Amino acid sequence: MDDQAKLGTIAGILLLMFLLIGAASASWIITDSEVTSEEELNRITNEVVDEICSSLHIKQIIGKYQNIQGEQRITKIAILIKPYVSQTIDISHMTIALCDGQQYTILFFNGTAGSVRSSSLFDHSQWDSMAPGTFSVLSTIDDDTSIVNSHLINKNTDMLFLLLSFPGDTGMKQDDVLEVTILPSPGIGRTVTLEAPLPIKPLVTLYE
């Protein structure tokens, strides 16, 4: 059996497992919860389908608050991702869509990548390389340095942060909601909805 056939078999098994888990979860929600609304069920179903179909796994999203004209706003967001299976994803063909309910913005890769090992995450010089409308990348696990040197994710062990920075004096204040969609090419995208929490500390977890 060649590598593609093995990969197809593994992907089929994983898909079946996800479907069984999703079906069991939906059954439990419907039978054991009296207050779950149809809207909530649709949201959960969409999240399960999104997770199954996506080629990327979002492991964590971290935001950094900054004081902007006397108001705390999240001005930087770092999204930790890795592929579910070994495949080649060209970061230079990846885009990130942002929707806050008022505006829909597309971010493009700025063409540079670094390693988080050379500096702390939010103090890394890579943040300074981003022009408005772009995002950048910091690798965390990259055995063959393909992320930094060639801007390619090519192993299921590869892991990296996508760096998003809000321009000027903008950003997310408490309770603001932002829909983030990561769109690899080729591959199916991944969408998550972020909500800014109470700014009791500078660094906050937005998704895990």
C-alpha cells in the first residue's frame, strides 16, 4: 500500500471517529438538556462539522491588551496552529479573514517568518515587520526549518503562530466579538469566534 493509500485509510478512520463522537454528543445534548435552544444546537453542529472538515487544528489563541487612549484593547493576537496530517501547505497562499459584524477584512502573508525560540512571543521583532493588511508567522516546531526558510508547512508535527496586529489605535475592547477564518490554499478553512474578556491581565486566552 503506497503512502497516499495509507493516508486515505487513516483519514477515513479519523472521519468515522469524528462522526461517531459528534453523533453521540448531539444525542446527549438533545436528550439530557432541556434548555438547549435550536440556535445553540446549530452552533454546536456547525463547530463539529467545521472541526471535521478543516485541515488545520487551532490549538490556542492568545491576545495581548494594551492601553489605547485610556481604554484597554487587544492589539495583538497570536494563533497557534498545526496540520492534522502530514501535507504541504504554502503559507504564502494562505489568507486570514476577519469579521467584526461591521467590516470584513482579508489579511495576506507579509513574506517573512521567524522562530519563537529567538524571543518571547509578544516581544518578537517579527511583529514590527507587518504592514497594515498583513499577517506574519513564528514557528515553534519546525524540524526541517521549512516554515522559516521556504514558508511551507510540510509535516504533521509542524507548529506555528500566526501573528495578527490591529492598526493604529484600533483593537478589541471587552465583549467585542471577532470572527477569524484561516484559509489555506489548497485545503478547507477553519473559523473561530473570539470574544474579548475582562482585561484583568495583559495576556488573555481567547481560544483553547
